Amino acid sequence: MSDPDRIPPAADFLTKPTLSGELVLLRAVTVEDVPALMPMFRDAEAMRLTGGHDSAEPDEAGIRAWYATRSDQDDRLDLAVVDRATGEVIGEVVLNEWDSDNESCNFRICLVPGTSGRGLGTEATRLIVGYGFEQLGLHRISLEVYAFNPRARHVYTKVGFVPEGVLRDALLWEGERVDALAMSVLAPEWSAHRGRPESAGVAGS
């Protein structure tokens, strides 16, 4: 039985870790990374898959101002994704929308064009989600993925995210209404498979 008077521990989002995998390295994102990230903001397909409606040229000065403040955030974690093979920044991963009372966060990832198909996004997702559970003490990490992005849904499922339900007509895109799928992974599930539900023989993977 849970203790109604229990105060959840405060997650340390001010610490910006360096997380190393075989393919990618995650580290604190900085304003110096903006030139490498700009193709991500200029890519029409990336904007479509994330539901971005703004078709205007990205405001690089505003983007630089945003990234200049990421290291000061105590309620979210923004990390750059570095391709270990080239040393280049290829995107970002984020834990945001922290709900301290319920020990939960939202997750999102975006990579620059031309980086898919090599397992980079899968490993980056495993690294930051693992950090969220194992170091930040989160209980739940959730996301939403649009119906026209099956590749992303495959990655999330591969890492252990479980479908929860459909947000009907969540996005109006060029005259078409598109559903979004809500997914999440919980701390006990992560403890059982560490981001590899299929190899761990977890039901539903």
C-alpha cells in the first residue's frame, strides 16, 4: 500500500549528464550546437512528423537564445545526440513536462535529415529513458506519435513503450485530420527489460 504522506524525491534535472553508447553519445546541448541542428528545423518532413505548422524560415537568433538557456533548466533535460562515428551533432533528445507529484515526464526526440536507419535514434532513446528511470527516479515516461509516423512508433515499441490509446483527430495537417497514439513505459517494466523487451521475453513486445 502506498503512503499518502510520502513526498516524491526531487529529480535532479540541473545535472546534465554525458551518456555513452556504442553508436551515439548524449551530452548537454549548447548554443554552439545550433548550426548542426538547423537542418532539423528546416526539414519539411521533420516538421510534418512532429506536427509543426510553421512554414516560415526558422528564426535562428531565437533558436540560439533558446539553446543558450538549456543548461539552466531545473525541470527538464535537453541533450544533444552525437554520432560517435563522425563526432557530429545529429539531433536532440528531451525529457520535459516533468510532473513531480506523479514522478513522470514526457519524452521526445528529433534527428537531422539523413540519419535514420542506423539505429542511432533507438540507442539515443534507450540511453535517455534509462537515465530517467535509473538516475532521475521517474516512474512513468510518455510520448505521443502521429499515425503517419510508423517508423518512430516501431522504435518506441522496440525500446519498450506500450500503446495506451488513440487521440482521435489530434492533428489537422493540410486538410487531413490525423490520429496520435499515446504510449508510455513504466519503471517496473524498464527494470524487467532495460529497453529491450523482445530479448527479455516481455509479453506484448
